Amino acid sequence: MEATEHLRLAALAARDAGHQLARGSEAARNAALAAMAHALRDGMREILAANALDVAAYHGSAAFLDRLTLTEARVEAMARGLEEVAALPDPLQRTLADWTRPNGLRIQRIATPIGVIGMIYESRPNVGADASALCLKSGNAVILRGGSDSAHSAKAINVALQRGLAASGLPPACIQVAPNADRAYVAAMLAGAGLLDLIIPRGGKSLVERVQRDARVPVLAHAEGLNHTYVHEAADPAMARRIVANAKMRRTGVCGATETLLIDRAVAPSLLPVLVADLRALGCDFRADAAARDIVPDLHAAAAADFDTEWLDSILSVAVVDGVDAALAHIAAHGSEHTDAIVTEDAAVAEHFLRGVDSAVALWNASTQFCDGGEFGFGAEIGIATGRIHARGPVGLEQLTTYRYLVLGTGQIRP
Amino acid sequence: MEATEHLRLAALAARDAGHQLARGSEAARNAALAAMAHALRDGMREILAANALDVAAYHGSAAFLDRLTLTEARVEAMARGLEEVAALPDPLQRTLADWTRPNGLRIQRIATPIGVIGMIYESRPNVGADASALCLKSGNAVILRGGSDSAHSAKAINVALQRGLAASGLPPACIQVAPNADRAYVAAMLAGAGLLDLIIPRGGKSLVERVQRDARVPVLAHAEGLNHTYVHEAADPAMARRIVANAKMRRTGVCGATETLLIDRAVAPSLLPVLVADLRALGCDFRADAAARDIVPDLHAAAAADFDTEWLDSILSVAVVDGVDAALAHIAAHGSEHTDAIVTEDAAVAEHFLRGVDSAVALWNASTQFCDGGEFGFGAEIGIATGRIHARGPVGLEQLTTYRYLVLGTGQIRP
């Protein structure tokens, strides 16, 4: 079937299924998640066999091959992930506001599902299972289009999840996958105004940019994290060393990793050499401005574009700045409004910095790597939103809901 | 200057101005609104003279001519509107959530401006002043592109508002208007990804649809309100008469007006004739299904498309239904998820209806015309959002904000 027509039918089925899901109870959603976990374990053999086909066909990097490969332990972890989502608080049972007007009308703003979500991803097969769980728990139907490299795995996982849904009495159309991984299906999803209510892209920069450029549907994008850690002159040196090393090197490929170190001129002569030594011991390389290289001469010189580069690697851009306002100006010019941190013992300067950056997540005396749904206490996340509306930062269950109003009257009419 | 280049420069200036605005105090924003009101009164003569040019050039409907025409009283009302917005609570001083993690990290979700908003509208000149006030109060910069019919008026109003901004010490670039009303500027705005953070279209269906179809920027659309009032068999007849008459006929051109009456078969024989008589006395015409015409034979027959038509006029579609689930099915098939009401004395049925519709605003025993920011207590509104994300229903100051996180640590690093 042609992609556009397939998507249309899938979305209509998803819409119906989503209504049923949204009107059902929390118990029904949690029972479905339990049944889905059970079905994943039950379908272990089929899932691993399908994954073996993907693995056999793959001829790329070893790093991706590792992410692509499923094992019993990884499928078991997926199943446990579903059970963990079931145990989270219900995002739909929230009254966000409740007030009564002078005319006696009572107005309640209540949480409600977004509707039908399209998820476009390129990464590991478990992303599909995780996203399915979060969407189901939040009352949304989801249509998943994974990468072509993991197409067999994605289908086998979906078959198991749909079996779980059916066993629990919820419509399998709540969670669907694209019939194949051709590019036409992505195009159909991006053109799916009225069919999909939201598209969440997860993957590399070019995928996210394409989705943002071409989508006719609202997008909750997970784009670049060009994050800064700013070491202020009043930083505790030991704390600064701990935080900078962690923020850059704990994991370099996550979107919360620090990409640029800004350090005050007043403390750079004493502190920068030890920060560099710490990071070098962890395997980090540098792209430094002239002032930093005056202090540590063997740093690589930064090209202008380096301060606009999200390395996602063991490379750190380094610039010396003259105080908090210069740091803010650098971040405003080069940052991506994702995650930025200050290290200082001066509360007034910290306050000025926190007010002055407009990042989704602004930290004081903590590692930028805390930008994460789990670390925020959300239990699980579907991504980190980098847009300005609806949700910013980690996207958990609450961010997968929207709201509506109930207005309770006693016969009021408008004058 | 070419539209694209003009927009780029305007948006960059707006971005800087918006940052200054957002970092300034509530007092500074309120003082600016007061100064803007003062400047409107001061510029009365210039504004009326500019408006006279628009009026002289206009050759359309008398209704639009009335909306286009400014008077001293209308300019004064605009000025008072700015003062009323100044008096509203500050939407930026809100901590939306505040919690502490087991590792001691304190996380605060705080309200913050969206950024640079593009407003595209076709209606009355005062819309520009109202939107300017709401954006300024919420810390957003705005670029306004009004209709060509009111271009002179819009510019004169903007000149006054910018004078007020300058007098209060805030950058005039917070509030800008398109240099002319050509269509290229709208196209430039729609293509303004990275320059504008949000576009709010207000106007007819074709404008809103064009913006939704072509925008590369998130859109907070104000689209169709195909609203239903459902009279359940357990409705209080007197209340039903009062509500239906008000919901349809108080003002027929507002998006909260009822377009379709659904009435239970059990009470239609007794109640429909009086509802029709009430509405006829107010000048209403009907498009009724066969069952309704069996009861009131001289109603016009409804064509299939009539139940999908937003009349915005003194016309009411009428259908007889068999109970609340049939009403819900009709609304799901024909509604626009805007505003729907039930009239009933049966609380269990009302609850079932309120849970079963997915409208932005669902009412029980009240007129659909209450779907309005003022009636909700928001003080003022920039429109009624009909999308699924960020905001639904009346868009007031709070809905013109987004959020970000502050994370306050004591040296935490991520394990």
C-alpha cells in the first residue's frame, strides 16, 4: 500500500484506539503495560530472531552494531521498563487549576492526552518499546517509524506489544509501526496534518532538522545541546574540578554534556591548568581561545566555528571570559538554550546567571549531565525538548499530556 | 527593503529587545504599559487621521467598515485596555513546580517568556494594540502584520506605542509592525524558523489555514469553533431554553457560538418546538434533520454538509439523537474540539459527557458563549487556541509564557 494511504488508515485507527484508551481507567492502562511486558518476555525467541536478521544485514560502525544488538538481558530490561512506567503516577489524573467565577461558574483545567503521536527515530530498538510505554501510560496512541537498520526488530517488538494490548482488552491500534522503513513513510507522517497531533523526532541532527523543516504537524524536537559550564571567579576550585570533569566526560554523547568551558580571567591562571590536567587524564582534547592558550600553551587553537560546535565527543571548547556578563553574552551568541551551568560560591552572581540565561535547564553548582528525565524524577523520558513551546527540557509523562477545561454551571448565560 | 531581509532585521532587534524586557522587572513592564496608554491618548489626532485614510480607501462591507473605523472613544478604550493589562497579575512570577531530589538537587520549573511572537491578523485595528499589551506584559517581543485595509491605522498605533516604550526606557523594538501589508511579509514570517518562536494568526478560516499549512514556525492557531449544545432528556426545560437561545444568538459571529443543537428524542416533541420558537423570535433560521422536521415540519432540511459548517450567523443546525452516547458520536464525527455543552439535571450523564468529549472547553449547564478569556477571568485574551499542544481554549497572559528549569546544587555530579 502507498505510504500516504497506509498512514491515513493507521492514524484513523489510532485515533479511535486513542479515544478508547483515554476514556479508559488508569487500571486498564497499567494492566496493558503489564501484559505488554509479559508479551515481550513471551516473544523473546521471535524478537531475538528478528534482531538477528537486522544484525546480519548491518555493515556499519561497531558502536552502532552494539546498540542495535538485542540480548535476552536487553529484552528483559525493556520489559522491566514497561513495568516501571506502569508504576509511575498517572499523568491524566491531574487537575491543573480549579477556580470559581463571580457568576458561580466553576472552571477546572484538567490534564488530557495529546492524541495521536508520530515518533520518528533512528536509534536502538528499545526506543520503540520505551516510547510505546510512555505514550500508552499518558493515554496517547502512537505510530512509530524506526530506522531501517532495526526494522525487523521494531516489527517483532511491536507484534509482542500489540499481543499484550489485545490480551488486556485494549485496541492493538494504540501502538503501531510503519510497515517498512522507506523514506516515503516519513514524508507521509510529516504531511499528516489532522492525522497526527504531534511528531517527536529522535535521532541525529539531520533527521531532526528535516522533521522541523518539513513537518506540517507540530513537532516536539530534540535538537542540539550546545551546553556551557561557566567557572566563575568565586568558584570552589575542588567543586569546579569535579563538576567540569563530570559535565564533559561522564558521557560525551549525551545531549546534556558540556561542550564549552567558560572560565573567568581572574582564576584561569590557577584553575585552568588543573581542569585541563583532570580532563586530559580522562582522554579529553581541547579547542581553546588565545587567552586560554596563553595560560596552557599546548591546547589546540579554537577556530571560530568551534564555539558553535556540538562535539558529542571527548573535545572541549575553552574560552576565558571577563565575568558573568561576558559569560552570558558568549552563551547568548553561541548556545542552543539547552543546558547551561555556573559554578560559584557567590549566590548573587549565581542568581544573575540563572536569570540571565534562557536555557531550558540552568544549573548552579551541578553537572550539566543532570539534564535527564530520570535525574529530574520523571521516571522515564521520551527525549529532551529544545523548542520554546509546550515543553522544554526532559519530556516525561506530564509533557506528553495537554489540557482542557471543564466548566460546571447551574444554568448561567452570558450577558 | 525586501520582506525577508526586513523581517530578519526586525526579528533580531526584537530578540535583543525581548531579552531586555524579560530580564527587566514587572514594574518596568507595567510602567511601559502606562506610558503606552498615555502615548495613545497623546497621539489621538495622528491615529484618527491615519484611520481616516484607511476608511476613505475602504470599499467593502458596512460591517467591516464599522470595525475598521476608529473614534476617540475607541482609541480611549484601547488605552484603557493597556492599563487593564498592566493591572493583571504578572505571568512571569510563577513557580510552576519546586521539588528536591534525593541527591539534594533542588529543581524549580519557572514561567518564562516564549520569545519573539509573530502576530498575523486581519481584523480591527485595536487587535494590534491588545496583542502588543499582552505580549509586552508577558515579556515577549512581537512583530505585527495586520490587514492591508487597516495598514495606516496599525502604523500610527505602533508609532504611539513605541513612543510610550521609549519614554519608559524599554526598547521600542519590543513592538514592531510590518513595513507594509504586502503578502510577501506574511510569507517571510511563515518561513521565519529561528527568527520567530511562535506565530499567532487571527482572522478568517483561509488565513488561519494558510498559516497552519505553510508555517515553518510553531503556530498557536485560532481555527474553527463548530460547537454543539446537547439538550439531554433530563434537562430542565426552562434552563435549556435560556442556554440554547444565548449560546446561539447572543452573538453569532464569535467562535464560542453554538452551531448545532443536539436534542434527545425523548424530549424533542415537547421541547424542540419551544426552542425553535424562542430562536425564531431572535431571528434564527434552521437546518434540521428528518427527525427534527417530523416534529417541527417547517424547518429547512439540513444537507449532509450542514453539520460540518461553522455558520457564524443566525443559522442553527439541529439533529435529534438517542441519548448521550449518540450525542458524543455526533460531536466526535462533526465537531472541532472547540467548545461543547450539555444541558441536563443528571449529574452522572453530565460526567459521562464531560469525560467523553475532547473539546478544549466542555460545559455543563452553561452557554457555550462563555468560552472567552475575559469570562474565564484571564482579564484579556489574544485568541482561542484550537490546537492540541501548549495551550487550548482562551489564550491569556499565562498561555503566552513557557517554562524553564532552575537546578540548584551544592556540587553534585552525576554518577
